[in-house]
Amino acid sequence: MISRRGVIAGGTVAGAASLLPLPLLAQGTARLLLVDGSLAAADRMQVPAGGVHLEPELVAQWRRVLRQRFLDGERGIALVRWDKALLLSGLAREDRLAVRQRRLGRSLFAVEIG
């Protein structure tokens, strides 16, 4: 169970990711980790290697690259601010992909896609 105190103690995106009770992280089946490019620099540097940084033009990036990866059956988690969480959820639902959102902090969300 995620608690507000636990997320604050984690202090970073990496700390928040380690607290996620999401099946994709727990089972290690998430192939794709998406990270909000507008997060604080200290948080972005803490993200595990291999994470894909989301571009400012998220819709264009979704249509150009990300959409097809998820439609091909890939699963992933996005660590994003609230505004991009809403946008990613809407884009994924538009393509009838399974989506689950969890709030990790004041404006930090984990969006599970696939």
C-alpha cells in the first residue's frame, strides 16, 4: 500500500517507483518505462537506465512511436505529472488499451498501460 509518508520519504521518481505495488513492476514484466521530461532534473537523473523520456509534444510522440509499441503487446509504466497522466490515459483508451492510474505524490502519477 502506498502511503503519502512513504512517497515523501522516497523523495524522487526512483523512490516512488520502488514503492509502486503495480503488478508490472513487481513481476518485472514492464518492458517500457516512460518518464515525464518536465520533471525536475534531480528526479530525471534517478530514473533507472533504459527509461524513455517523454517529449514536450506527447501526442506526436504517441502517434509516431509509442502507440504502435503498445498495440504490438508491449506493456509499460509512465511516471508523469498529472497533466500528462490524463493525456496518456486518454490516448491509450482511444486505442482500447488497458490503463490504470495511481497517484504517487502531489502531481506525480504512475500510469500503467497494456
